[in-house]
Amino acid sequence: MMVTPLRRLVRPRAPAAAASAASAAKGRRAASSTARPLEIVDPHFHYYDSGKPEIYSFVSGFGLPEACGAPAYQPADYRRDFAGLPVTKTVHVEVLPDQDASGSCVGEVVEVETLAATGECKLVAGIVAACDLSQPAAVVEAQLDAIQAASDKVRGIRWITNYAGDLLPGESAIASRATWPRVARDFSTCPEFSRGLSMLPPRGLSFDLQANPDQLARWASALAAHPDLAVVVDHVGSLRGLGGEGNGEADDAQLAVWRAGLSALAEQTNAHIKLSMLGYAVPMWHTDARKAALAREVVDTVIGIFGIDRCFFASNWPVDGEDGCSALEMYGHYMEWVAHRSADEQAKLFSRNAARFYRL
């Protein structure tokens, strides 16, 4: 599988100081006339450190440090980026960590727990760890044992499942087609992966589902066989590349498949969904009024399908800041988009639903 560095999938970053200042100013303007929530629970963010290749060599080779503009993203960076926002708790989600000789990704859990033990990341209340659930049952059981032993903050498992066919010679993950790294088949129809999912509820673990729009209906059928499994769909269902000039028909087709898939998930399962990664759905949405309106329509559609009680905003930081959007600007838009809703509904979208889902 050829992997294209993320830096080739996003707009070149502006000089750091200028971009930060401009984005912060836009964020202040976006939020200035909107009442801020009393509390934000951020249920999706990532740490990484390219100086620790035993954990982060894969994602570093994939280009995350270059795309995010720094060789590492650590607790002090998160505190800086979210200064001024009332974040009270966070959930660290796996970021394609390296697998050890046994195939386990427990090293990332140990790293985050170590940072928490030092008092560096007091906000981290939950961890979503990586585990390939399609491995043999005994292997999955052993890896889940190790992951849960490494931290009492572990709340769930994610193994990315975005699959749009096998990559052909010369093709790159994500760039050439929406097949993501380490996804060699469609796990929605994989009996071994389904068996792995069945191991999560007895352990009190949830599952973060990241899948393409045309996989969502199949996942609805697959997850209906696991009624006791708590599931959250990541990143509004992985819409991709909407809003380009002349892309109207293709966008309409993708949106139709996406809406049908989300509707199936909402009807056939008890899944929740994260309102996040809008820069993947609508590239550069925060720089253009037309694209911002489209991004808002995506959010409104998701809330309409799943209902307020099953949706929550997430930052996906620092990935969602790759295109120059600041956390303050992003949340300023979120607040503006739901300003017409009641205080109770806003509290659910910004904090209560995420805290309830991840048992924080």
C-alpha cells in the first residue's frame, strides 16, 4: 500500500505566527455575538510525537507532523490552542499508532497514561485505543487485556474501516481513493471483525466507527447483530471533498448515499455520531461563506437524522487545524450554528452527550 503524506492532501500552511493570529481574530469575531456553552467536553483529539518512533513512526511517515506544522503535539500545545474555551474533559483517540511485534497498539495507551500520570494532561478523562478486531480471537483478547491493564481511562476501541477498494499499483491511501491506511478489506462484511466487536460489550468498551458513506448502510446491518455494543460514528460519516467548483452532481450523489446510510444507522442501531472533521467533508469550509453554509447544512442534516441526544461536537485536533482554522474559530462557528437551540440542547451537543457516551 502506497501512503501519500498528509501534507499533500491539505492546503499549504500559512506562516505559523501570521496564520495563528489571523485565525484567532476570526474566531473571536465568530464567537463574539454568540453565547458560549458553560462547558465543552472534547471527545476526539490526538497527541503524537515523531521523536518516539516506537509509537508514532507510521503516522509520522504518513505526514501528520508536516501537515500539522509541528514534529509533536503534546498537552501544552492543546492547552495553548484551546485557551479561552471552557474545555473541562477530553477523550484521546488513537492516531494510527505503531503495532508492536505481536500486532498490539498498547504503546500509545501507555504513552497517554504516562502523560496523565505526570499531571501534564489533566483534562484527559477517556482514551479510545487502537485494536485490529479482525485478528484471531485469542490475539484480540490478549491485546484488549493489555490495553485495559495499561489505563483505567480506556473507554473504547477504534480501528479505522474506510475502504473504497484495494489500492492499485501507484495509488496512495486517501489521496487516490477513500481507502485508508491499514484497511485491506471491507470490515463491514468481515466475520472476524464482527467476532471482535462481540468481545467489547462484556468489557464495557464502546466502538468508534469510521467508515465511508457507501459503507454506512452495510455497517447498519452488521451492527444490528450487536445490540449491546455502544457505537459512535466518527466525523459525520466521512463525507469527502464536497463544495468544489463544478462538483454539484457528484456532491448530490455522495450526499444521497450518505443520508441513506446515516438513516439506516439511526434506525437500525443506537449509534451516536460526532460532528467533526468538516475539513475533510468540505475542504476550507471556514474560509468561504458558501462552503461554511454547506458545512452547516451537513451538521444540521446529521442532527435531523440522529436527534439531539445522539450527536456531539468534537475537535479532531490538531488534524482539523491543518488548513489554518483555529480551535476558537471552529467552535465559534459551531456555537453560531446552534445558537437558535435551547440552552439544554446546546449543553447536550457540547458536553453532556459526549460525557454520557464515554462514561466520563
